[in-house]
Amino acid sequence: MPCCDSLNTPSPRFYAEIFNQRTAGGAFLSIDTSVFNITTAKDPALPKELATDADGKERFRKYVPFPSFVNTIEDYPYPYVIGGMCWEFPCATPSDCRRRTSSIEEPEDAGGLESAARVTVIKQGVMNLVFHRTGGAIRSRSSS
């Protein structure tokens, strides 16, 4: 879905009526990454410091661009099948697009990604990253 990391672009109707359709030639979408995994402190398999900040607030929820953001799943860094045809591979938070919708600073983004990687290893899941070719939040600090 376009702008899936900053807008509410998916809908139940999209998934029910468009997503799992075949073309006239029989082709169909087989992998999608339009849903974001939000790790929470409710997951008993994780050390609390991975899912919370030093102030005790949720580490990953702050990367969601706004409260009614719909394309998320909680505590599930695993692929799953939608409608019997397409594998959904949830993306990790934060994404690089989040920088446009928040005032969180870049060093915190890197810490969030490191925590997401640790969570993924513990959960033995997959960590799909969203990096756009331009305008991303996490930039190299090298002096070239």
C-alpha cells in the first residue's frame, strides 16, 4: 500500500475485494509488507527494557505516526498468510518515513532499530526494514 508507514492506506475492503485477486494470466501478489509490528511490554518472552524506555513508556508505540494508525499488529514479528494467497511480512518499527511525522531525534531511531533487532532474535522472527531511497530519517554520519 502506498505510504503504508505514514498514512492509513489499507482497508478491510482492500484486503477482501482487491488484495487476493488473480490477473487474467493467473498471477497474484505473493508477498506484502504493508503492516507494521509493534513490540509491547505485554510480551512475556521479552525483557521489559527492550519494549520500554527508561521512563517506562512503550518504546515502539511512539513511532506510530498517529493514534488511529490501522496497519499494525502487536508482538508478532512473523510472516502470516492473508486470504490463503499472500504472505504478509510485518515491517519493523521505526521506519525511516516516521521522521516526517514526529520530532523524535535520529539517535533514538538507531536505538529503536537495535532494540527491534534484539526482539527479533529472541522471538526468532523476521525483521523487515523500511528504507526509502530518499528522505529517510536515518542517515550516515560519515564525512565523505
